[in-house]
Amino acid sequence: MTDTRSTPSRRPLTLRDVSEASGVSEMTVSRVLRNRGDVSEATRERVLEAARTLGYVPNKIAGALASSRVNLVAVVIPSLSNMVFPEVLSGIAEVLDGTDLQPVVGVTNYSPEREEKVLYEMLSWRPSGIIVAGIEHSEISRQMLRAADAPVVEIMDVDGEPVDAVVGISHRRAGRKMAEAILKQGFEQIGFLGTQMPLDHRARKRFEGFTETLAKAGLEVADQEFYSGGSALLKGREMTAAMLDRSPDIDFLYYSNDLIGAGGLLYCIERGYDIPGRLGLAGFNGVELLQGLPRRLATMDTERHQIGREAAGIVARRAEGGGGGERIEIEPRISHGDTLRRYKP
């Protein structure tokens, strides 16, 4: 489903904008941003604050190249260890391989401060496009993206107001769909296991949609287990053991991602649980690793490869002078596997 909206034209910021905002000359602004010349500390701070507020990023290649644009596409993702994002990158690379554009990757480790630094460095090279995971950013990052003189495509999530174009799924809708599927199979004592929510915005939105749907059925999450750190099979095993020891009446475990779900499934198989008669399980993402498990974990395929392809396609079309403000929402698909379906459809 594609909804193309018109967006106001964006003018690239210049030294004059920073000069006017800080009340000093363009030459002084240039000295500060290039860290050259004798400038007082008070003036330096005033210029840097004005640049941050505007979202201005100095052009490192302006003096070296006749063109102020390079054929690089900045791709900003939170992790390379998470199986999700290499699939996104493969989709991006497939599309850009047919163009003169080349992706270059920056990793934020789910840190808003790190994202600011990555965006600052990558935008300073004036890429031909920016693809960034997520739709939540600090105000400084958002200002830099707004001020970028290139197409910006936010990916993975459409629940919010994008800077420019957006490609992804509705995580709130994904949470609702999973809750509906679980309830349809007659499960009622449901536990949720996932990451800490403050930085994992997409998992938080799924949880919100999930709990809203349970509430409409007169239910609530019976128990919760959270952790901070990377997704891992071991974490899934440990969290599952802790929850089932604490809440033995739980009849369904919903994991925020497939890796901890896989760990939980292996633990439950070892302990001899009747799955899904006594205990159902589901993860999220539809990663390839699930195909090697002794039972197929129920999950939701988020079409990550397609998301990468669609995002790269927007950048490539914009490079040719077309498009603007695209919104592409992709519908995730539930796979019941061997751990969700108690009743035949």
C-alpha cells in the first residue's frame, strides 16, 4: 500500500543561515566550523549552538570537488549483530547495484547520541540519499535530517510523522494482529518477554498494540520479563525459565524477537512441555534461523528485504529527479508454525 504525499520543498542551509542565527560574520562561522583561526570561546559556542539548532552540517567536500554531492547513500542502522538488518542491507544493495549509487553503513547501537554523531559525519560528505532505521530521533538528529539536501527515507516503522519518505510496517498493527491470532486459539494466560522498551521503540509499539487488543477481550498480560542487551538464545532460555517458574499457569509466551523466542522454545522442548497444547509460543521478525529448529516457532515476517528494496528505489528515483514524500506501508504476515495453532482453521 503506497500513499504518496506532497512535502514542502527544502532549501539547503548555508553559512549565511548560521551567520544570521549566531550574529557573527560568515568568515567567523567558517573558522569555527573548520576549527581554524583565533575565535573566542563564547563566539565559538554561539556559532556551534546556532548550527545545532538549525541542523546545519558543514560540507567537507565543498572545497575539493566541483560537485557538492557524492554518489554515496548513507544507511544508518542500530545493529549489525541483529539478523534483521543484514537482510535490509541486502535489499538496498540489490537495487543500488543497478545505479551509480553506493551504500555506506553507519551503526548507532540503539543510542540516540550515537545516531547524532553518525548522522553528522555521514551528512558532512553530502550523500545522495539517507536511509535511516526508525522514525524516532532526537531533536538534533531530526533537524539534521530535515536540513539535508537529499532524500531521507526512514525505514522499518510507519507509526509516526516522517521527515520525508517512509517505508515499513505498523508495529502497533503487528502487535494487534498477533494478539488476535493468539486469542483465536484460546490462550488466555499470556506472558510477554522482550527488551527494555525506552530505546526499542518498535518493540514498545508492538507491545502497546498487543495489550490494547487483549484489553478489548477483557484480558491483560499475566507476566512480563524484560532485559537489556543483545538478542540471544541464552537470554531467551533464561527469561523463559524465570517466567515459568514464577508464573506456572502461563499458557502462552510472546517474545519481542525470534532469537529469544528460539531460546525459549528450546528450553520448553527440553522440559517436555506439550506445545502448543499446554503452552504456545510466538516470536517476531521471521528470521531464517527458525528453519533449523526442531519445531517451527510461530512468528511474523516483517518483509525486511522488501523494505530495503523499496527504500533504495525511492532514493534511486529521486536521484533521477522524481518523487517526494513517499509512504509505503508493508503488511507483515503471520506464520503459525508448530507453536501457535491449537485449532485447525
